[in-house]
Amino acid sequence: MRIMGLDFGSKTVGVAVSDPLLITAQGVEIIRRKEENKLRQTLARIEELILEYDVEEIVLGKPKHMNGTEGVRVELTEEFQEKLERRTGLPVVLWDERLTTVEADRIMMEAGVRRENRKEHVDKIAATLILQGYLDRRAGQSEEKKTSRE
């Protein structure tokens, strides 16, 4: 079993998957589309990746504003969440993605990736950060359950 992380944007979807032990997240690809509302091919590609990686759960970044309020992007993300759940039959968890794009950009700067090349990778790295945050929280919660039983 694996978990998939998605960074849903207006024209791209960054994709990451966990390792089978649900410890680490790895970036897979960026799905690009020409128009914001054209999601059929995007959803089809996500389904292919679900089968390829034996995914049983999806984590979708929820783009809240820094002050915690929700805007139009959150509405669009929630609509995408519903489409994903209907099409794949998998649970889709929304995960706060604030600062993941900033963090992805910082990581690439530190790695020496030139500014003009960063757009090529930012969504995949953001998806990886979203998924890793979810995996870390999940691991921490299972650790708390073990400790409380002892």
C-alpha cells in the first residue's frame, strides 16, 4: 500500500507517492494541462499512477491563505477532491499546504537550481512536501497511540 500526494494548481498537478512502508515521499511527475477546467486527462493520468503504485489513499494540498482563510482556490480544490473520490473510489484527505511552494523554491535555491528552471520542478516538490508532512503526522499519531497503551 502507498499514499499519493497531490499539489493541485490551475494548470498543473504535482504528484508524489510514499514508499510501501509509508515513511518517505518521493516526487513522481507534474501533470500539465492547457486549460484550467479540462481535468479528464489529468484524472485519467492520476488513475494510471494509482494502479502503477498500488495507491490506497490520496492526500490533496488545501491552499489556505496565510491567515487561515479560504479563497477561490480552496473551492476549486474541494471540487477536485470530490471528482477524485468519485472517479477513483479512494479516500482523499485535504492537507494544509501553506508555505509548501515557498519551501520547494527554497530547497531548489539551496540546491543551486537556476531561477528559470525552478518552475519545471516546484509542483512535484510541493506535492512531496505535502505528502511528507502527512506521513510524518500519521507516524507521530501512531507513536502516540503506542505510548498511551504502555
